Amino acid sequence: MSQEKHYQGKLVPTGLTLEQWNPDIDHPCESDTEIAIVKGLVYLVEDKMDFSEDGDIFHITPNQDGSYDFEVKYYNGAMGFHEAIEIAEEDM
């Protein structure tokens, strides 16, 4: 069953590419929301909150320490967490 997803949290840099992080995968699976890929590097997902609000949201903001704050909200039937982060990155 598809549903609307709305997450907000922080992406903390690992300094690794996905191949360095795990050479056996090409892209993280949608059930793995513990990592995200931004600008080709793996970030750990921290302080992720799940809540509801109307309308789609795709925001990602860089921080001084190299991490990113993020907020994404999307309909789960149309995309997944990693695709939402990619859309937010495009608008950055």
C-alpha cells in the first residue's frame, strides 16, 4: 500500500563513495534509509523524524561541518527516500 512519506533530519558525511562504502551494491535499496547519496558520497541519516503535512517537500541545506539538514515529503507510490534526496539535491 502506498502512502505519503515526510521525513526531516540530518545527513552526516562519511567521506566515502557508495563503492567504497559497499562495493557489492550499485544503489542503496529503498528500505535502507540509514544512508543517502549526495554529490556521489555516502551520508549517514541521523535525527530522522517522520510526520505528516500537505504537499510535496524537497529541501536539503548544507551545514558548516559538511553535513546536510534535509526535509523530504513525497507520495510513496511515486518514489522512494533516495529519489527524494536526489530531487532535493538538484534544487540545492
